[in-house]
Amino acid sequence: MDIGWRSGKMKYSILILALLTFNNSVLADCDNSKLSDKDNLTSCKRNALDEVLLDMRYTAIREVIQGAEQGNAEEQTILGKMYYTGKDVPQNYNQAAKWYLKAAEQGDAEAQNYLGLLYGSGEGVTQDYKQAAQWHQKAAEQGHAEAQNYLGLLYIKGLGVTQDYKQAAQWYQKSAKQGFAVAQFILGSMYYKGQGVTQDGKQVIYWFQKAAEQGHVRAQTSLGTIYYKGQVVTQDYKRATQWYRKAAEQGFAEAQSLLGVRYYEGQGVTQDYKQAAENFIINPEDSPEQQAVSHFNRGNALAQSGELEKAIKDYEKALELNIKFDDAHANKALAEKLLEQQEEQDQQNQDQDQDQDQDQDSEDEKSDDDSKSDESQDSESKDNESKDSESEQEDSSDQQNQSEQDSDGQSSDEKDSDEQEADENESDKQSDEEKEAEAAKAEEDAAEEGQQGPGAANPADELSDEEKQALEQWLNRIPDDPGGLLKRKFLYQYKQREHQDEG
């Protein structure tokens, strides 16, 4: 506590005067040769200010001591705190008790409360719960909330007074109504248990809520448990988790573990084993058995998240703390077995990947060979087409020459007599009739054979069995589409995973 500003006899004029005259005194005290250097001047002013403030503080301390010695109760209480905390003076519990007593005897409620605490702890005085209860009572009757809370505790424990839950509840009620969070939490607990008051769920929630809103971690954790179990309220995992989280964020180990359980079970939050493991904190203040349980819980969360090596280490620590922890033995053995299987599976997958890479390379080489074969066949086909074209051109030329010869013969025939012309016309007529008869016969034959048109015949029918087999094998080597190889690889991997899942 800053004793200077609590003293009723602090002369604030000293501070005002010091601030008004500060600049002039600094400039006078600082070396003129340093004024040209801004950093040095700033440092000089800072040091000078520190000296002024230090002088002021010592002045304040001297005034507190003087006031205490003169019988001022407020400054006696301040001096008692200074000796108790060791602030501005050497720590001395005996001197603290001395000055608290002087102020308490003058009716200072704060001094009475602190003196009661010293008698309860035995610091600076011989431990005496009866004296503690008496001094707390004096302060509590003056409305001191903290003293009322401690007096309630003495009645619950039966220390220095006869145990009396009803009296305890009354004093806690007085303190709680003044907003003292600890008293609010304990009063809520008494309503929960029905100690000194009639059991009342609404009062439980009311006082736990009051304390929890002030950041009381035990109240927050207890409120979370009430919502989790659905006691005196409708069960609500989400609210339970919210209150656990508030206490956990303040570092309360119990709440952290309970929040870890919620993440592990997926109650009130999305199931998350990693988050569960992070919240299973090992509290060094817990008993070895409880620490073993915490290691076990964290090991389970790590194993569920796939971190088997870390899980095994936590199981081992649990067993170091409690060698008879059968579940830790069993889970450790299981995790070791799973880790071994995982390593074997990883090795198999690695080998399979290498085999697949080799198969892929082989497929690529084969595809290249097939591509080259296709190009060669295309080239041969083009050569054949070129030859056929040349042959057709030669046939066309021959037909043209023949036509010209026929034309010359026909010119010579025109010089013949009219009789020869008539004979030829008769002969041509007979020839045309014969051709029509032959065409009609050909159509009848075609109808009998199934009326097959041009090009309907299957070229493969003209091949031998060996030629057909060779052609089919060659066609099968051609991929249906460019992604064929990838599809086959995907199918293979899918079947591998399917097999693993069945296993």
C-alpha cells in the first residue's frame, strides 16, 4: 500500500511546492556544460526528479511515523502494514502487531481485522484463535466486510468460538451483501449443503453467480459443475463449459482439468482431443495420486489424437507416481502396440509408394513405345494412300486415252453408208436390252443375300484367326483416355485403404 497518500496528515503542499520549483532547481543543479546535450539534460532532470520524489517519500514516511507515535490510529494502521509487508521499512511482524494493537484499541476496524489475522496465523504474536475471534468480532460489528467473512469462517471451523453454522451463515450473509466475493461463494455453498440455512437451489445459483461475476475461480468452477450435472438447474453443457473456461483462463488447475474432460467428451464444445490434452494440466500442489490421474487423462487425450509417443510418456509418469495404476499399465501397453503397428504400416506404405512409382515409370515407358508404334503405322498408312492415289491417276489417264480412240473410230464409221448405220442401231438396241436384263438379275441376287450395301462387309472377316488375335491385342494396348493410368492408381490406393479398414 502506498502509505504516503493514505495518511490524513500528509502535507500535499510539499508536493505542489516541489513541482512548482522543480524546473528551476534542476537547471540550477545540473552542470551547465551538459545543457547543450539534450539526452544528458533529460537524464539530469530525471535523476533530479527521482531525488525529489525520494525525499518526498522519506518525508511522508517520517510523517507517518511521527503521526503514529503521536497516537493517530490511521497512521498507526498504515505503519503496521508497512512493517508487515516490508515496504519502505524492514519487514517485522512484531512491530506490525504492536502498531495494529495500538490502532485496534482505539477502535480502528481495519487494524482490528488485521490484528485478528495475526492472532489466527501466529505471526508476531502467539497464535490464539480466541483473541482472533474477539478482534474479528469487534471489526465485524463495525460493518467490516472482510472481518465478517473471517468471523463466519471461525464459526464454521469452531476455532476460538463454539462451532455454529447458523452464526456463520449470518456473518457470511452480512459480508456477502457488501459484495465480498469469498463470502458470497461460501454462503452459496452453505445453501447448497443446507448448513445453517435451509437448502435452496435458487440461493445457490444467486450467490455463486455473484461471486463468479467478480472472477472468483472456485465460484466459477462450482457453477460450471452445477450446470454440468443439472443440479438445481436445467442441465446445460454449454454453460458449464463457459464457466469452466473462465476459471481455467485464470490458471485454476481444477477448472482446466474439467475443461479438458469437456473437450475429450465433446460436451458443450466440439470434441477436440488436442485441446483436451492441453487442458490436462499437472498441478504440483495435488497429491501424487491426483497427479497420476492427470497424467493418465492427458495420455488418453494424446493417444486419441494420434500422438502415441507422447501418450506413452504420460502413462509412464502416471506409473512413476502410482505403480498400482492398472489402467495406466493397460493403456500404455495398448499405445505401444498401436505405435508398433503404425510404424509397420508406415514402412509398408513407403514400400508400396516405391513400387507404384516404379510401375508408373514402366507404364510411361510402355505408353511412349505404343505412341511410337502408332506414328509408324500412321506413316505406312499415308504411304499406301499416296500409292493408291497415283494408281487412280494412271487409271484415269488410260480411260481418257481409250475414250479418244473410240471417238476417232466413231468418226470413221460416219463415212459408212446408211445401211451400215441402220444395222449398228439395231445391234445397239439389242445390247441395251441385254444389259437391263443382267442388272435386274443382279438386283434379285442381292435381295436374296440380305441386300447388303457397299462397305457393309466386315474387313475382319477376311482375316485369319491369328491375325484377328494380333489385332485385338494391339487395340487393347491403346489407353481409353489420357487419365487412364491415374485412374488405375487411384483405384489401387482406394482398394488398399478399403482393405486396411476391413482389417
